[in-house]
Amino acid sequence: MKILIAEDDQVLADGLLRTLRKGGYAVEHVASGSEADAALADHEFDMVILDLGLPRLHGLEVLRRMRGRGTATPVLILTASDSVDERVKGLDLGADDYMAKPFALQELEARVRALTRRGLGTASNVIRHGPLTLDAGGRVVYLNEQMVELSARELSLLEVLLQRAGRLVSKDQLVERLCEWGDEVSNNAIEVYIHRLRKKIEQGPVRIATVRGLGYCLEKIAG
């Protein structure tokens, strides 16, 4: 799950980065509206946390341009303003939720989980595929009701495959989802993570199929 934070308050941004990364999310940060606009035009995210009072380009304009490009990614607005008109304008432009500063990081985490569930079209934190169960809130995986110990990378990789179970996911898509800018994660590294993940989950009636030259697909094994 990859999140973009657009926030010019470095102290708040650092707190958000630490909290969300600890929760298992891949998170990128930009400090201006122009940087946010460029990032959203060039990269794919699962969610955006967008401050309205950004320098160089207002958050509402970032949102307007984003929706104008047809991007349906969930957006959580952060605002220091008490103006109802500004919040209404943000929602009318396509924001999914808003939080007024100051706020509790625990509540922000809960709203992030809710919005990512909405983006996936589910009302639950739990994703199931046959005997595999991922509790996205608790960041815990079960196979045949037994807990499976996964690294943060392996868990994030499995989450992407579960979200697209039965469909092909390319290596490039996995790199884009799992990596944060500046990280050295290559296609070869993805192969290593896939190998490790297979050893941990393919004891049950599921498998990660390789489509040579194209990518991977999480499948159930017929019985």
C-alpha cells in the first residue's frame, strides 16, 4: 500500500511518516503543491494525504488537477483552517475525507484504513483468498488459521497480490507499489521476496504463479 503525504510542516510530516511506515505502508513525502502535482502525474498511489495550505500550489488546486486527470485515488485533506466553506469546496472537488489540525495520529491511522478499504471496494480490514487471510489493520497474516511470520516487505508484497488475486501483477507494478523513492529495490529483489513468500504460504492450497516475462498471479489450487 503506497501513500503520498503532501505536507509542508516538517515536524508533522515526520510524525506521519514514522506512524504510517510503522504500520507497514510505503510512504512518500513532498513539501509543496507543485511537487505533489508532479508526483501524482508521474506515479501511482493508493492514497493521498493532502494539506491544503501548501506553498507554490494550493492543495485545492492539486486536488482539482488530480481529479481532472481522472485519478480516483482516495484523498484525505488536512487543514488548519476552521472554514467550513474551504472544507466543503475540498469535498466538492473530490476529496474523500478531511481532518482539522491538530489531530490524533491514532485517528488518522483509522481514517487511512477506512479510505484504503473504500478504495478496494470492501468494508473490512480483512482480505481473504481461500485459506489465506490478511488483517490489514493488525498487519497479520494467517494460513489455515495459523499465523504466518512475514517481513514487512513480504507482507506488503502479499497484500498487493491479495488485492489483485486471480489477476496478473507485473514486476514493475510490484516495484512501484513496494518501493519508496531512493530505495534500491530491483526486479531481482522482487524475485527474492517472491521466493521467500512462496516458501511460507504455498503449504496451503494457494500458489503464486509466475507468468514468464509478465509477472505473478496469486491463485487457488483446485482441489
